[in-house]
Amino acid sequence: MFWNISDPHCQAVLADVFTVSSALSLLGSTVIIFFYFYYFDRKVVSDPALHMVFFLSFADVCASILFLVASRYNDVLLRMVTPDMVFNYSSPEALHSPCAKVQSYDLHGNSVHFLSEYNITCVPNLACLIEANVNQFFVCSSVTWILAIATQLFRAVYLEKPGKLYPYHIFCWGFPILSCIIVTASGKFGPNSDTCWIVDGDILFHVLFLYMFIIGGMVYIIIVYVLVWWKIAKSRSSVDKLTGRKMGSGKIVRRFVGYPLMFFVTWIGGCYVDLNIRLNLACGVLIWKTVTFPLQGFLNALVYGMSEKVYRRFYDDCMSKWRKRKVGSAAWSQTNTERAQRKRSSGSGGKLDGGRADSLASSGQLSVTSKSSPLPGSKSQKREMRQSLLEEYESQTQNV
């Protein structure tokens, strides 16, 4: 793990780790996209946040595909480069060089160096330029969509307005396009460790066109989710008074801890490596970045896509289709009708069970005004007020 980056063992490990992490990221993002289209004709897809998770997953899928290709192709970027290799364009090594042209002052005498160790102005070949632009666009889009989802949640909980999607599209797709144009025009796309991106050593461009949003985003996400959790805690207190029971909040706490933790785990390695002014970092440090950075699609799927409600509904749908084929369409239709009649006849009469209350409280939009006045004396009035308040709360949470 303390190999130098020039060691062939380090190069092999980096490529293998990059491949595994990218494959997991592709798998996780594909699962979210599958469920999105599976429920595309359902009412749940009217939720703007679900569309935003889809676009986040789309960006992660495209980035993961690029990473998978790059993990096999980019071994040429890790080759040691000498002046003879660079300026003798008839050599096989020069034909595979990620830069079509470099300056002599980028190399120190006759010593052996990596191009990616120097802050060079690179004129990359076409393959490296395309890879760098695709890399910048989809990675930057993934980061901005995460920030947009946090903003959407805050608007839904505090302003009770879901907002339109087009401002998010303008920002989350527009800024990555603009950044690609500026960096390409500046000649700052080139080899970067195990991929083509903004060349190593140019900290200013790294900060302006990605890490400014990552470092600021970490602070922003923590603030947003703390405020949202505070609002939910007040709402849960009101629900406790309605139901007369204390509800557990373990799942909600884990989810709200998971949002900023996922973002931190994904990007802390990249921040340390790309913003480090030291050269010749140990191979173990680069492996750290290579494990976490391509894994963002998988981690996003765990945090944003792991919904027990969605998976249970999918399981029920699959079991329903299996039973329908087993008993026949006519018998299944009659069974469903009888089940619905029994459910209506044994209605809860407005009583809220613990699971239902926990589900409603977790969304975080119960009006806190419910605690301002005691419930009327009669049981029927209590039921009516409770039911009215919960129906209002449920209609509000459709936007979260």
C-alpha cells in the first residue's frame, strides 16, 4: 500500500479497484432508474423529488459507464514519460500519450516523470479531451443534483411549496456545460492520476469548477438537514399528542445522518488528493480516492433509493401477479373485491396506528399549530379533528 504510483503493482490495483467501485455505482444507479420507470404511471411519480433522484441516478449511470471504460483504457496515463518518448512522436509510447503536445519545461532534464505530476498546459488528444469533458459534466451534475435535492426538501418542509423543476435543470445541467467550455478553452483538461480531467496541480481550477461546490455543499447539506430534522421533531411531538404514544425515530435519524455522511465519504478522498500540493502521494492514498470517488452512484442509491415502502410495494406487486396467474383472473378479481369490502367494513374509524403515525411524522410537515389547543371533549369530535389534521398533513407531504 506504500508503493509509489510508478510501481506496476500500484497501477494494477488502482485499475482493479476503479473497476469494482464503478460497477457497484452502475448497479446502484440502475436499480433506482428501474424503480422510477416501474412506477412511472403511478401517482407517486408526481413527486418532484422523485424526478430529481432519477436525474441524479442518470448522471451517476453515465459517470459509472465512463469510469468502467476508463479503468481499462487509462493504463496509458500511468506510464512513465521521458523527454524522448514525448518528443519522438514516431515512438509507440508517443502515439498513446494523453497529450498531443507538451512543453519541454514540463519535464525536468532526462529524469523519468509522470505527466500528471506537473501543472502543465496540456493539448490533449481527442480521446482524452472527450473523456475529460464527459467526466467533468456528469460528476459535476451529480454533485449539483444532490444539493438540489436538499434544497427541494427544505422548500417542501418549511415553505410547503415544492417548486418547479426547471430552475434545478438550468443549474444542474447548465453549470456543468459552462464549466466544460471554460476549462477546455483554458487548456486545463489533461491527465489526472488514473483518468482524464483537470490536470493535476492546478488547484484553482479544481476548486472553481468542482470542489467549491463539494466543500460548500458539505456545510450546506448539514445545515439543511439539521433544520429539517428540527422541524420534523416538532411535528412528531404533535403526532405524539394526537396518538397518546411515543413513536420511535431510529429510521429517521439514520436517514438524516446518512445524507451528509454519504456525501462526506464520497468526496473526502478526492478533496485530499486533488487539493494536495504535495506530489508523489503514496499509492494507498490514491487507492482511498479510487475506492470512494467512483462509488458515489452506489452510495446515492443506498441513501436516496433505499425505501422500504417502495421495495415492499414492488414485492407485493410481484406476489400479486404470481397469485393472479396461479388462481386465474376471474377468481383473483373476486378475491380482491371481497378483500376490499372487508377492509371497508372494518375501518379504523379515524384511529391512527403506530406504523401509520410513524410514516406520516417522518415526512416532516405536520402543522405545529395542532398543539396550541386541546381536543374537544366528545370522542366523535376528537376523531373528526384528528382525521382532518392527518388528512391535511398527508396532502402536504405529497410534495416532499
